Amino acid sequence: MKRSLASDSLWEAFAPLRLAHEAFASRYPGPMGDRQPVHTVYGGAHLFRADTAKRLGQKALEALDEYAPDFISFARAIELAGSQHLAGSPDVAALAKSIQANPEGARRDKPYAWFAWALYQRVRGKLQREPVEDFRIDFEDGFGNRPDEEEDRFAAAAAGELAAGMAADSLPPFIGLRIKPFNEELRDRSVRTLDIFLTELLGKTSGTLPRNFFITLPKVTVPEESAALAAVCSRLETALGLKAQTLQMELMIETPQSIFNQRGELHLLPLAEAAQGRCVGAHFGTYDYTAGRGITAAHQHMLHLACDFAKEAMQVAYAGTGIWLSDGATNILPVPVHHVETGAGPLSAAQTDDNRKAVHQAWKLHFQHIRHSLVNGFYQGWDLHPAQLVTRYAAVYSFFLESLDAASERLRNFIAKAAQATLVGEVFDDAATGQGLLNFFLRGMNCGAITAEEAQRLTGLTQAEFRSASFVKILDGRKK
């Protein structure tokens, strides 16, 4: 065919475009495919022990045994989808036994009972196997402002406990510490704590950090705070013999000024970029943010529109950067309102009922908050109490299990047609959706909501294909 432009005549015109695309790809590399924890548990540094994760799991199981000893009572407590159909089940133990004997038959004939039973079993299994995925040794709100000598002592002690946990292999898969803000009042104290902690830790571990170790910087307001912590990390790496860029940071987005700067520009990406490649996560602080917005305490909660606005800004700013996002916490805790006093008799029936209602209400609220986060694309959040681990996993697991069949069918059809548009029911898929479907399974498998065997059976993908974490690689491999 005749053309008016020679094929090589546009090289100079396209050179700036090529450079722009390279810069874009560098800034927005997309998801890394690594495991992201479903939560971060915060605990005061003065309380941290090498076996903290295990003890939290034991406390969570105790709460589950006391306030929801069977799958039906738990499903009704959190108002699990379909739980209204379980009212009046005559013999819970017999029903559980029949489901266990023939789960596929129960899934077909008693879907609501099967779902509640399967969720309950998986939550219990997770609490026994890996109750905490991520933990922050907290030197900020959970620790408070103390005399320097006292904070020095606890910084060294917490480092010793962390080293002991490394030796005993008792730590969660992700761990780190939250230092104080880098404002003028607390910056020096924050650096001193970080220095003591890392120096003591590495001195006890022959220079080795735990895997997936993060430093969380709260109340970030200006990029210079991120840059200052990055500079401190660089100097500590040199002093302690660590490889450059070993120390990774998370930023806490909990002030209105974290969202927009003084010129009204979106401030989130500059805050992360100032960390010089060290920023791997951004955590939303619900209560500081809403307080900064002038919202009264009675209305400071995770479902407030102000929070959704801020979190949507975070998602837009950090989309494609590979930075993990985390939602905040539910501060209504699942704790009893009555306690047995020393020397007094047991609680009355009315007091026991009050306790159960209080825990169930808090569980239900926490479950709803997490589901709201998941629906809006936040796959991680904070937990503040061991009994919240129960509803953390219940919410996450139910979210994945409810969508499992539909996601499996879409992914199977998509793979079979090798990246051609496909129609399943009334949902059209395109090539970009393939990676999203794969990520659904990767997230579900990483946290234990979906077993590897289930994923392989339902999708037809091999474990090696799942481990590649790349939809493009899977398609290329199948084409070959």
C-alpha cells in the first residue's frame, strides 16, 4: 500500500514518547505479585514478647470457644450471608458431623449450612496455624510518651524479644516497629528508639533482620519527613553493615494534609517518592484523620464518607506503583462488659448474656467494616485486640469463598480462550481482567481462604502457574 510517511521518518517525533513511556513504566511497575498480609496487629512495645503471635492466637480461640462455640452461633453472631436460614437447627453437632462426612453433598443440598461450617473450620484452622500475619511493635500510640531512660530500656528489651522470636521461629510472616512521628517535638526521640532497637537486634542476630521487616512512620505531613527517615535508614545501614535499601518503610496517611498539600495538589505520591524507593506501604489512620477533619467522636468510624474519600484518593495515587494499601482499625473491641471479681461468685445468667451480646455486636461491626474495605479494594487493615482476629479471618475468608465459583469459571474460560474476550453469564472479560482474576486466587491462597488444591481443581491451573503470579506468563506457557 502507498504511504506518505517513511517508516523511519518518525523516529525523532517518537523519541520523547519512548522516554515518557519508560519513565511511566518505572514509576508504575504494577503489582509485585508478593504476598500482602491481610492485617497488621499493633501492640505496645512494652508488652511485646517472642511468643506474642502464639499467645494472641490462643486468646482468639478462647474468645471463639466462649462466645461462639459452634458454626451456627458464630454465623448468626456476625450475620453471615444465609445465617437466617440456620435458625432452629435442632442438633448442631449432628449437622456438623453430617457435613464433615459428605461436604460436597452438603454444599449441594444445604449450601448455607455448608458455607457457615466451612468458614468456621477454616477460621479455627488459621487461628491455630498462623493467627497473626503482620505485627507492629508500637512505640507511638500503643506505648505513649515516656521518660527517655524508660523508652531506651523498652527499645532494647523489644529488640531482644524479637531476636529470641527469630531464633525460636515464633514470629509472624511480617513484622516491624512503629516509631514516633518525625515532627520537631518527637523526631530525635524517634530516631534514638530506631537506632537502639536495630543496634540491639542486629547485635543479637549476627546482623540479620527478620524477613519482611518494616518501619512504620506515623502522621506524615510533608515529603521531607519521608526523606529524613530514608536518610536515617541509609546511615543505619552503613553503620550496621546492612545492604543498601534493606530497611523498608510504611507511611501512615492520617492527616488531611497527607492527602492535599497547601496548593491543593494531591500529596500522596510525593510523600512516597521522597522515601527514595523505600516506601512499600501506606496505612490509613481512621481516627486521627477524622479528628483532623473536625468530625466528632461519635461519628469517627471506618464507614464515614470522609474516610472513603481519603482512601479513594490513596487508591488513585498509588495505583500501579506496587505500594500496598491498608485500611484502619475498628476501635469498638469485642470484650465482655462484666468480669468475675476476686472472691465473688460466678456471673449471673443475665451478666453472661450481656457479655455474649457485647462481643457479638463488636464482632458484627468489625466484620462489616472489613467487608466494606474488601469491597472497596483494601485487602489489609489493622487489628487491635486478639478477639478481632476471629472476625478478621471470617470476613476475609467469606469474601473469597463467596466469589470462588464465579471467579473460577471466568478464569477457566479466559485461559481456555487464550486472552480472547469471553462471556460468562453477563460478564465480559478482557485481557487486563486476567491478572485481576489471578490475583484473586493468589490473595485467597496466601491467607488460607482458598486451599491450593481447591484453586488447582477449580481453575485447571498448576501450582507452578500460580507461583509465576503472572497471567501473561501463564498464557505464553500454554501457547508454547
